[in-house]
Amino acid sequence: MIKHFITLQWKSFWRSASLTSGLFMKLFMGFWALWLAFVSAIGGVAVFKLLKDELNLDPLETVNRFLIYWLVFDLIFRYALQKMPIINIKPLLLLPFKKKKIVSFAFGKTALSFFNVIHAFFFIPFSVVLIQNDYPVIHVLLWNVGLIAIIYSTNFLNIILNKKDNLIFIIGGVLAIFAGLHYFGYFDVTLYTGPFFQALYEVPMFILIPIAILIVLLVISFRSFVRDLYLDAGLVTKSKEIKTENLDWLDRFGKTATFLKNDIKLIKRNKRARSTVLVSFLFLFYGLLFFTGAIESYDKPIWKMFAAIFVTGGFLLSFGQFVPSWDSSYYPLMMSQNIRYKEYLSSKWWLMVIATLIATVLASGYLYFGWDVYLAIIVAAIYNIGVNSHVVLWAGAYVKTPIDLTSNKKAFGDKQAFNTKTLLLSLPKMALPMGLYAIGHYTYGPYAGYALVTIVGFAGFAFKDAVFSKIESIYRTEKYKTIAAYKQKN
């Protein structure tokens, strides 16, 4: 039975309409997964030496103190990026397969998930170094068993918390509060959580607690999936009452207003779109890594422009990369109507422009770090509106990712959103403004760099109609490929 499921998954991948982009993306992600695994392995050894030789601390005890932050951040990271353990279930429900077999195979796939395996690349080298430094082998092994149980507990807890946005936001908020209180010396939560993880090492029988928690979470999540494995139960789209809105103030945009109203309603009513707006809001704080001098390697002139692009373009980069995928559920119907692509694309452009202007105003708090910092933000906003807004619409013509608006999974991207063309078109988004600023900065000074980026941004305004005509023709060329891809559900 398991072999049959694997065969179905294999055929699903190779027969997919996104085979080329999917294969390319798997190779691309595989490279970065290997790189992250290598860095984690080096980190496992380096952390021990740093804590013991440089800081004169007990490495195991120190790691146990801060494991609470590691695990909670892992849970939030999983919730944002990890896919739910599903396969193409609807066709299987019409075949003589037991529901428990289907769910068992789906859950089995999570055992080898990257989100679970990556932890081993840190803790195994760290444990080897512990044993080499005369830590008892049995105690170290039992500590690892306890950690494995906890890591897989977060895996199944993530499944249980699926679609519970408010709860995960509360968990993230509590973590941020505790981290802030710890940093400023008011309250150290690790004094209370550290002994628990230390007990996994010191008291052998203590590992029964995380193992018991793992079993409970596994049973709960398994039963939840089996219970909802019906065509008319867990897989049906939920309906709820919503209020109509006129949004008359958008009528000033003419025919484009119809699409603008539709996009604003989409953002307000759908989980995936709301998650994207939240992500774009968090980009406002991205500049704190660069403008505060907190990270020495980022304290370079060109990194200011890099950060400013993200600060003002969070919505543009996160929402814009999935145009027209936001409308994938009714895109075939829309294309059968008498709709001009120019009006449709203009609505998306205006939405990104409005969001960029709002982000620029909200980012005025960066004036605290100096006028030069906010000047970089203003210049980046001009470039985002003049150039990047066109680039993301252009790249969107090659993105054929149907979006489930009821889910916030993969809110940060999707494998079909990446292919050779979109990767090439991503270069003007970040590399070009950084390169222009570097040329001006190292030739005449920082203001010359800002001037070059601003000139290119205004040039985007000047050639807006010509660029839109080119983008419109590309969308027409890709029209039927896009419709076919949106109809493919797996």
C-alpha cells in the first residue's frame, strides 16, 4: 500500500504542469538545504568551543537554558512555512483505501521533513563533542532522545494548530515579550525552563515526559485527520456571512476601481491575503538589522539601500509576486469576459503604489537614526514605485501558482513562483538599486548614489505606458498556459 502511494506521488510530480519549475526549485532548495545543514553542523562544534573556551560556561547547561527560544521559534517557523501532511486526497477517497492508511502515509512523510531533520545537523555534532569531553554517553544519548521527542511534538502541534492564526500570533507575541524582558534584565524565563531540559540529561527517566507528550499529540492529530477525511466534512470550503462594502472612494480611479475594490475585499476576507499583509508589515522592522549597527557585517553603505527596498516594498514584494495568482480561483471566468489586461494590471499597480506610500509614512520612525537613513527609505520608495512595481507584474506573467485563499500556508512563497525567468527578473529588484547606489557612493558620495537610484525610479514613471504595453503583451502570450495551470489542483 505504501509503495502504491509513493508511486502515485512520483507520477504526480513528473506529470505536473509545473514540472520544469518544480524540478528547478527542488534542486535550488536542495542546494540551500545542504548549505544550511553544513552551517548547522559547524555551529554544533563551534558553540561548544565558544561557550567552554571563550566564555567559560558549561556548554550543555547553557544550550539547555536557551532551548525554549529555539523550540518556540521553530514552531512559529513551521507554522509559516511547513506544508500540512496531505497528498491528493479527494481521488483516493473514491478508491478502496482505508482512511487510516491514507493518513498514516501522509504523517509518515513528515518524519523525513526538512523541518525535523535539520535539527540533527546541529545536535549530533554537538553531542559528539560532549562525549569527547567526557560527558557520560548514556546521559547524552537519552538527552538526544528527549530532544527528538520534543522536536516531533512541535511537528504534530503545528498540525493541530493549523488555521489557528490567533493562537500562533499569541505564542509569537509571548515569546517576543519574554525575549524583551530577558534582554533588558527584568525577567529571565530560561531560569524556569532550563532545568527541565537539563533534567533530560541528568535524570534518565525524565525523558518519558516528552515521549508521552509526543504520543498524545500524535494521537490527537491522527484522529483529527481521520475524522475530517470526508468529501463533505474536512475538505469542504467553509461558508460564513460577510458584509457588503461599496468602497465608493475608489471610484476616482475609473474602470480600474472595479478591480481595486475586488483586491481590497480579497485582502480583508481571506486568510492567505491577510497573512501576506502581516508579513509586509513585519518588513517595516527589517531595517533595524541594518540601520542600528547591531550587526557589524551589515554596517556597509550599500546595505542601507538593500534594507530600504524591503522596508518600503514589503507589500509589493510579497503581494506582487503572486499577481495574477490571487485571482486563480476565478481567473478562467474573468478571462472569458470583456476585460482589458491594462485595466486589470493597473489596479494591481495602484494597490502596490498605495501600499508603498503608506509604508514610507509608517517608516518615518527611522528618522530617529538620522536623516540619511530616512532619505534612503524615500529613495527606495521611489525606485519601488517606478521600477519594482513593473518588475513584479512582469514576473507575475510567468508565475502559475493557484492560491488557496482559505489557507495561510506558503505565505512566503511557492515552488511554482520560482523559475528561470522569475529569478532573472528578480535581479532588478535588489541588485540594480544596490549597484546604482554603490557606483554613485564610491564615485562622488552617498548623495550621488541616492540621485542615481532616484533618476532610474523616475525613469520608470516616464516609460510607464511603454512598459505596461510590453507586460500586457506577455500576459496575453501566457494567458492559456496560466489558465491550464490554475485548473490543475495537484
